[in-house]
Amino acid sequence: MRPALDRPPPEPYRPPMSGPTIAEAPSLMRTTGWADYALLDSGGGRKLERYGPYTVVRPEPQCLWTPNLPASVWDNADAVFDPTDEDEAGRWRFKGRPVESWELSWGEARFHGRFTNFRHLAFFPEQAANWEWLDARQRAAGRPLKILNLFGYTGVASLVCALAGAQVTHVDASKQSVQRARENAALSGVDNVRWIVEDARRFVQREDRRGNRYDGIILDPPKFGRGPDGEVWRLFEDLPEMVGLCGGLLSDDASFLILNAYAARISGASMAGLMAQAVNRPGRIDWGELALVEQAGVRQVGLSFFARWSS
């Protein structure tokens, strides 16, 4: 009889790491009105909206149809934005005395509406669909998620996450935007957000070198922007690197990575493919469009594209 050979015990089976599954069909994330916002009507390349007590007319090329409400309702708006070029710049016309800011809310978050020089009112109402998802994600987590909000603007998403129990770091290159976000936080009674005025890409690179990781990342970059030290951001040139860096900042038990973009030449499908490359771990990537729903509940205006990885 031959002597038994000494063999090491067999290695336990470890299935190969698989990447995320990309949803086969797009999703439409619909924002309906709430107490402080409504899309009253749309058409003829414009939107008629209500922000708290004020009705506002803004240009919107997506509104190719004819308005439903009579012209007299549109003519009675408190403010109308007249564009001067194709890059969202222009001027406001007011029916009465213009106001600098006024208080609005979504859920527990309170923030200021403002008439900016770029037709926006200091927040983007269609993002309420994302706010709702983020709020539910944190509340179901069973632990405070460590969340990074890049290009955070005036901070409504940061406030929603913080009020739900998250530990939030808010980054924006604009000192004024971060100051507005701080004012909104004070209005909401939130005092535990980490505020950073810095170029988002430079901040992410430094966090990676330090080994800091996050359970959730919100990435909402503009088409074009400049950092506080003259850094230039161009969406199509710089987004692949940025998404890759964000994928590397996710913790081992991360919950999500959300990417949102307003550029006309991008799509949710392309953003999903980019995200799948950056997030090399199991999970699901949903992708599609964010839309505002008219008050009548029939027509909806698509305004931005998104891709979202969740574990």
C-alpha cells in the first residue's frame, strides 16, 4: 500500500467578483408638486411655476406643446425670466417690487428661494424625486451613512440626508453657494454638515490619497465650471475620471452612488455604462430621466438624466 501524500486542505470556494447589473430599461423619476412648489402649466417653450407665494415664468425648450391655461394667467405671473443667450443667462422682469429671498420647504428641509441671474431659483425642484429616494435610503439603512455631496450647490440634498440621520460632507467650488447652503442649514436647524469650498475633483483626489471612504456619493456636476483657484471643469472631458475617482471612494459596505447631469448631449444609458465601469462590485444600476409633472397630472417635462448604483 502506498503511503498517503500530505496535501494542503482545499481552498474554500470564492465566487469571482461580479460587477453591477444595469437595468435593461430606463426609469422615469417623476416629481409632482408639493406645498411650496407646483408646475402649473407649460408650453410654447416655457414653464409656469409656483414657488411658495410667487408664480414664475421661465424658458424651457422641452415644452413643445401648447399651454392649457389662458394667456391671462401667464401674464399675471409675479416674475418672468427673459434669456439673453443660450447659456441660461438673462434678466428677470417683476410685476411688483422684487424680493431678495423667501422661505420654502420640502419635508423637514427648509431653504430659501432666490431669483438668480441664470433663470434658476437657487434649487432645482425636479430633484425632489432624488431627495425622496435619498431620504428613504438613509432611514432604511439602520446606521448613519457617511455621504459626500459633490457640486452640492445650495445644499437641499445635503439637508435632506442630514435630517434623515446621515453624516454629510458638502463640497462646492463657489463660496457664495456654500454660504447659501449654510444659511439653509441654519433655517433647517442642521448643524452637523461638513462644509467645504474647493474644486470637487481636487477634493476627491485628496480624499482618495488619505484613504477616506464614503457610504454614499451624490455627483451633480455642471456642464462647465471653474474652481476657486481657476480650475476648469468640462463635463464630457472630465466626467469619466471623476466617476472613476468616486467609485474608488466607496466604502466596502457602500449604499449608493448617484450621478445626475443636465447636458443635452448626454443620456442616462451612457452614464450607466460609465458607472458600471467605475463601480466594480455587485449591485444594480438604474438609469433614466428626471421629470416635472404638471399640476393637472397629464403632461411631464423631462429635465435631466441620471444613473444610480445601489447595493
